[in-house]
Amino acid sequence: AIGIGIILIISILIDQNAATILAGLGASAAVLMLIFKDSILGLVAGVQLSANDMLRPGDWITMPKYGADGDVLEVSLTTVKVRNFDKTITTIPPYALVSDSFQNWRGMRETGGRRIKRSIFIDMTTVHFCSDKEKIMFASRGWIDEAQAKPETQVVNLYVFRSYLQNYLREHPRTHKELMIMVRQMQPTSEGLPLEIYCFSNTTVWPEYEQIQGEIFDHILAVIPEFGLRIFQRPSGNDLSTTIK
């Protein structure tokens, strides 16, 4: 009401139609909005990011569309600066973080564990019922119980291997015991039978995480022949030359 009153007073003083003044103000507002579009959008996006706690300095975010994969350095009115792991800096408009999707790894850091999700491919021709000799050997090592070791009981070597891996991951000193630990079969493919390892490390430090993951799969690859199983892989030139000889 005050604004309209001021416009009417000015129109009377300068002897101009109030509609003309309003039209001029509208055009000026449109020009100002065009000039300060990024600042206005950044201000609105900043309020949304802060109100919804979507982003903080120090968060690790991933946004492939803008080539961002690293830690947030600064959140300002017009830009969000991200230091990538290759030490380059990526700047992202704040409104892009609201309008597009991005991945924030803060939850992973707060949980204290990072997911390990990787598959090995089993050669399906090596899956079989355990012989009596194998069952006795598995029972002596504690991989199956005495009831399963009886001659009339049928036990599949892949089942024994999965049970062994489940116990190995539970007892591993660097896996997170409060988060999910699982070994599961996936849909068979022409590359073999995928056996997926799903667990979490007890640290989020990247080098330590990779070391833990490597240690787990080193052990898996080394122990799998004990169960009469074989990893599937495509034949290389060395395999073919050995076969020809």
C-alpha cells in the first residue's frame, strides 16, 4: 500500500500516468533480474542447500556431469568449489546442485565403514557334490559339521565355500561387524557364476580401504582351489600355447 501510494504521489508530481511509471519499473526489474540471475539463483539454492543440510564444506561429493569428484572447499553465493582427488579445482553453480543430482559421501564417513561390493566368477563346471574324502577333509578343518560329513549326506562344494567366506568375513579384523556381511550368488552368465562379496571395512580412509579389499580377495583367490573350485577367466595366449604343446 505504501509503495502504491508513493507511485501515485510521484505520478501526480511529475504529471505522468501511474501506469507508465509501473511499466518502467517492471522493465527495470526485468533487466536487473537478467543481470543478477546467477546471484539470485545462487542465493535461493544456498538457502535450500543449507536448510536441507545437503552440502557442507569438507564433504566428499561426486557429480560426473561437472567432472567433480572430491572434497568441497567453499560454498559461496555464486559457486561451489570442489577439490578433486587429482588436485584440480571444479566450480559448480549452487543452483546446479539443487536442480541436478549429486552424490554426497558424508553418510559413509559418519557411519565409519565403506562398502566392499565385488564379485568373483566361478567356473560352473567345477561345482559338484563333495566326495567322502572331501567331506572328511572339510570336517577336519571345521568347514562343515560332523552331521554333514556323513556318507549319506549330500553337500555341494560351492555351499561349503560360501559358508567359509561368510565366516571368514565375520572373523576378519578389518570388517565392520555392525554393518551387513553377506556372500551371495548372482544370476549365472556366460562368464561363469558370479559370487558377490558384500561387506564394509571398519575405516573410510581410502588407502586402508583398498588394502583391506585387496587382502580379502587375495585370500579368496588363494583358498578357492581347496574347495575343488576354479575361477573363470577367458583363455589367454599363454593358455593356448600351453595347450598346443
